[in-house]
Amino acid sequence: MHVFISAGEPSGDLHGANLIRELKKLDSTVRLSGFGGERMEAAGCQLLYPLCKHSVMWILSVVRQIFTFIRLLNDAQRFFREQKPDVIVVIDYPGFHWKLAQRAKKEGIPVVYFVPPQIWAWGQWRVKKMKRLMTQVLSALPFEHEWLHKRGVNSIYIGHPYFDELAAQNLDEAFLSEEKARSGRIVGILPGSRNQEVARNVPEMLRAARLIHQSLPHSRFLVAAFNENQAQVVRDVAKRWNLPLDVHVGLTPEIIVLSECCIAVSGSVSLEIMYRRTPAMIVYRLPRITLKIARRLVKVKWITLVNLLAKETVFPEFISDRDPSKELAARVIQLLNDPAETQAMRRKLVELCDRFAMPGAVAAAARCILSIGQVARLPKPGQ
């Protein structure tokens, strides 16, 4: 069987790699090709193009790379026609993947959405595309499945694959021991994995850190950077102030575990913070015009997955086109000074983990994908 998998950003590369390993467990002869990143390639995927290097947000970023995307779509359709994969799997990254699904459909190849885009939150008209183009949607969230199912989309709820990744992680015990031996109350700073997120949110996060340190002199800060280039961006911004701050690459789970509170951008990392039962504040700085558009399009009360799962504010959100550092710092200081509030937030996180943080989504996805591929291989009537 031949499975083509496409991911366009770091989180998709992670989920794609885990899916590839599970597919190979179930079928050692499976052929895997696609677009993705280093993790997918290391897991055994024949990478036709490193699409994750083109992780983009918002329309202007897409426009700048439009010709690359058009070329990739043409290359993909040629590959589909010549190599005829049995099933196509797309992971989030909707703009490009809608078009890829259209090309696959023209070639008569079924398409499965693994970790679908959050169209229930904004751009709800896209559900028509989902219904038309997707053979199967593997919903990661229970309310997501309910929303899609009510609108006629062929969805099944498998759980969030991020919990498979988290359950399999082995933490760096030496780093944990070293940091625990140092004095100071740790606040974790998680600025995201996209370059745009880091550039836009790090200055506000570090301004908040400065205010926190002024109020709580024994506080110190650990920053979880996705790669060394982004780590250097953080260090360059931090030079403005004399902060007890260390930047680390590849140690996000350790930093979450060590922190009394995290300051994080909105995204799937909130699920990891929930999984580690660590209190957090969510921040996301947007350009003014983008925020105005988003407020017209977004149809949910919260943007943080943890809050959406809880149906209440567990992690306070600071989503703005202005510098939120004063309000953010004040909220962190309040939390750190109130053990009762900290424990109440932790209890809510424990309850959410008991309800939602179970591994098994990747295995369920792999079984479904292979089943769809097997059906696609059957002779058609008249053949």
C-alpha cells in the first residue's frame, strides 16, 4: 500500500512522523511519501519537498510564496497520476491542503484529514469544502467532531494525537535536577514555533518578565525556543534588560514541568501545559487589521484549546493588537502570590486531563487510513 502524507508546519511534521511510525507497525510493507519536514523523513517518509520550511500565517505570507505553492501542487498532481497513492493524508495547514485535496480528487484518490483545521472557530463556510473534498475527517476534539457531524461531514472522533507524543516523551532528568538545585521561582516563556509568532510576541513576553521580576525579585525565567535561530532572536531582545533569563532549545516539556506558571502563545502547546498540570497565561499579539478581521470571523468565546475543552476560562487569555505586558505581568504576579488560586487552577487541569488526555489517537488514525487504502485498492465495478 502507498500512503501520501502532507504536513506544512512543525506540529504537523511531529504528528506526521508519529503516524508514519504507527502505519509501519501495522503494515511493514507500506510505502510512505509526501511533503513535510525532518521528523517525517527520519521516520521513513520519502520526502518530495520540505514543505514545513514554508510554515506561514495570514494571507500576506501566503501571497509571497504563491508561486512555490502552485509549483508544488502541480508536482503533486503529476506524482498522484504517475505513482497513484492509495490514500492521501493531510495534516492541518488548510489553505494549501484544500488545493491538494482537489488535485487528489481529480485523480480519484481518497483524502483523509488528520488533525483538521479549526473551521468551527473561524471561517465556518469552509465546512462545505471539508464535506466535498474529504473522504474521512479524523477529529481531534469532541466538540469538533459534533460540529462537523451535524453539518454532514464524515467525521470520527479519535482524540488529539498530541497526547500520544506527550505520553511517549522522556524528560531530561539531568536538566531537571540542575534547575531544581538553583534558587528562584521559575516562570516559563513559550513563544511558539513560527518565526512570525516569535518576532511578534517575544518583546511583550519579556516586558512582562521584567515587570514580574521587579515585583518578585526571586523570580527567574526559562524560555523554550523551537530552534537556535529563534533562540538568538530571544537573546537579542533580552539584551535590553538585565533579566535572570536562560534560553533553551529542545527542552519545552522540561521547562513546563519546572515552571510555577507559563506565559505561552496560543496553540497546541496549551495542551502540553495542561498535560503537565502547570498554570499558564496565554498571549497573542496581532496586527490591528488582522485582529479586526479575526474578531469578525472567529465564532468562539476562547481561542485556547484548554479553555474550549473546559468551556470556561482556565488559562487567562491576552489577545490584543496592543502591548499586553502590564496586564499580563499583573495577572502572573497575582497567581504567584496566591497559592489557593494556583491549586484551584491545577485541580481544573487534573480534571481535564482525566477526561481528555488519553493516548491512542495515532493508532486509531493509522487503522482508519489503512482501511480506507485497502478499500481504494479493490477493483472497481466493471474493471
